[in-house]
Amino acid sequence: MHLYLERQVHEIAIQKHGSLEALQEHKQAQLDQKILSRVRKREEERKREEAVVNKLKRIREAITTAADAKGGHNIAVDVEEEEI
């Protein structure tokens, strides 16, 4: 385990980034990237969920259409009642 004095960390950060302002810019850039990544991930998740919902709607419509064509009982109504 390595222990460093705050002063040493400060000096190394300045050496690596050139100045405290550059260090702050680097930290801000990392934070911005993290936020963008989370936003993209949420958007992708929302699109996947929307695709699943649309698929289920198409399936329900197909079932309803097939039942109506046969003149039989509406299966989709039974499915919706079970979900409630």
C-alpha cells in the first residue's frame, strides 16, 4: 500500500496535466463522458423496451385478427383480463 502526502499528489497532478486548470478540464471531460454514456445507455434501453411493447402489440393484433376471422372467441380479451 502506498501512502502519499497531499502535496506530493498535487505536484504530480501538475506535472502530468501542466496546471490545475488543465487538471480541472480533464476531470470535467471525464464527467461529461460518464454522463453521455449514461444518457446513451438509457436511450438504448428505452428503445429496446419500446421494441418489446410494439412486438407485443403486433402479436395481440394478430391474435385478435385471427380470432375475428374464425368467428371465434376473442383470445386477446382473455389475455388482457388475466393481466389485470
